[in-house]
Amino acid sequence: MELRKKDYNEKRKGPDFYVRWVKISSGIVWLFIGAIMFATDVSKPKTEWFLDRLLNHKVRQFWDYNTLQYALYSTILLFIYSFVSLLFNLRRLKRKDDRLSISVVISVLLSTILLLFYVYFFI
């Protein structure tokens, strides 16, 4: 029995393609989410402040659909990218120490909710 353990060579030299993909995609997904939040914040109507009223400055009272269109496209890309990452992560769950990436799962759920939000309110 001890001889068998000694003769066993580890064939894996490091993380394979799927593990690296999931680790890198966790960071990229959060960059996508930040960009979507920024584009949505820029496109929403501006609030009127005291100086705006004092100087008779007109502020935009409507959503900027051009900027919101970029947020919608980014959300579609985020959904596709995070779904592919989730499939890669699920394919990799073969050993005991393999884990499901929480960032990828959250990004799939968040991108689905954002897509439904954009379709319901703006299309």
C-alpha cells in the first residue's frame, strides 16, 4: 500500500484552462458590472440643485437613451460571458476540492435581473 503511494506521480502541473478562466473571469465580471452601473448612473435624469435654479440652468429631466443603450449591450455581453464562465466552472467540478465560483453565479443572476429591468422599463 505504501509502495503505491510512493510510485504515484502528480500529472497535473498547475491549474488548467478552466480554473484559470474562472479566476480571471471573476475579476472581469465585476469590471463589467461597474461599467454598467456607471453607464446607468450617467444616463438617469439629473437632479436640480439650488445653483441650477438660481442661474436658470436647464437640467435634463429624461433618461439618456443613447448611454442607456451601451448599458443594455454591456449587460447582454455580461450575461453571455458569465454564463459561459458558469458552464466552464460546472464542467470543472470533478474533484473534492473544486468549488463553484460565487462571483460567477452572482453575475449570472445580476445580469439576468438587469436584462429584465432594461427590457421591462426601456424597451
